[in-house]
Amino acid sequence: MRLFDAHVHLSDAEYSGHIEELVADAKNAGVAALVTNSMDLKTCLSDLKLAEKYGGLVYPALGIHPWNVNVLREGELEETIDLIGKQRGVVKAIGEIGLDAKYETDWEKQVMVFDKMLHLAETLDLPVIIHSRGSTDKVIDLLPSYRVRLVLLHWFSYQLTALNRAMEKGYFITEGPPAVYSSGIREIIEKVPLTHLLTETDGPVIYYKVPFKGQLTKPSFIRNVVEAIAEIKKMQVEDVAQQLAENFENFFSIKLE
Ligand SMILES: [Zn+2]
């Protein structure tokens, strides 16, 4: 089985000192690719270093997260855009970007930064990884104004009407460890065509339910996620993993070894 984590934050401070352990865990568990998502300029730089160090396993998605728009220092937005442009050869997506209606950052500024990130994805012809907490409908309304190649709505947990709208537009979604225990997420997985689903951990986010309880979030959790998807879809685990791997390869233009 070729497994992957399409959305993780390896440069997060919670993971500092644990990277070797996470890489070993990924290899042991058959996780062949980790897409590390940045939050700001500092994590863009750190994610690029990790991708260089662990070539063939770690791939960078670079961008500015809506939670960080209020703490951008002067010139940081422009510098980040400049850096991502120069690294076009190694960057696999623009992410994590988006809008968060529940987070206390200036909404106008979130919209402005999101617009810049989407324009960057257009210019560089890269897929986008979107955070849309409390704002999925708004994001789906905005996206058609941009010529973005491929769209991934990460940790999709919005109404099923929004899922239908996203599927009509050919967007992808990711789901992670809650696939094992959350009835809402399991319902979304049941409804989403398997051809538009990818797996993630969103680590270092911590999951408090069994079997993840008390553990640092690791790439090996992906195996539990794939098993849960197979159970929900009433399919063989191997067949699910095969389709997911194809989705991943097409979305990111990364060959899973
Ligand atoms: Zn994330």
C-alpha cells in the first residue's frame, strides 16, 4: 500500500526535536509522502529545508495561513510571495491558505491575503490547499474568480450542501483521524466520491479519542484513516489505498514510490 499525508505541519514548534522520529514512523508505516504546509514566511523557509533534507518523502506547500495575517511584519507578505515564486520548481501547492470565520483576525485582511495567495497560485499554476472553517460557502463563492488548477478543501466538516457544491466544481477534500470516530466526518466520507478524497493528519493537531489518545500525532495514523474509509465505503483497504494514491499523484504531480 502506498499511503500519504497530504496535510501536515512539520515546521510547527510542537514537532521540534521529533522530525527524525516522524520520518522513521512514516517509513515504517508505508507513508511515502508528507506534504508539509506552511503558515508564514518562517515556516515556508523551514519547510523548504525539510523538503531538501528528506527529498522523496517531504514536499512543501507554501503560503500564509489566515490565523497569521495579523502578525505579518512589514514586507512579509511580499517577501513570502517572492520566495514561493523563486522556489516554483520544488513547491507542490500553495497552502495552507484560506479564510477562518471563527478566528479573531481582521476579516478584511484575511480576504486580502487569501486573494494574493490565489493570484500566486494562478501565476505559478499550482494547486491550492484551503482552510475554510466557518467559511466554506464563502470560499466556494470566491474561487471561480480565479483560474486555479486544482482545489483541496482540507478537513472538510461543513454542511453537505457545500460538499455537493464543491463536488460539482471538481474540488478535492481531505479527511483525517476523525474518520475513525466522528459521525459527522463519517457521513461526509460516505457522500464524497472516492476519486475526490485525500488523507491527512493535520499534525501536530492532537486527537483526544481512542486509538489516538495520549499520542503525538504521527504519519502512521494515516493507516487508521484509510481503514476507516474502507469500512465506510464497504471496500477492501487495498483498493481504497490504490484510488487515494492515484488521487494524490494527480493532485500534487508527485509520484509515490
Ligand atoms: Zn493545517
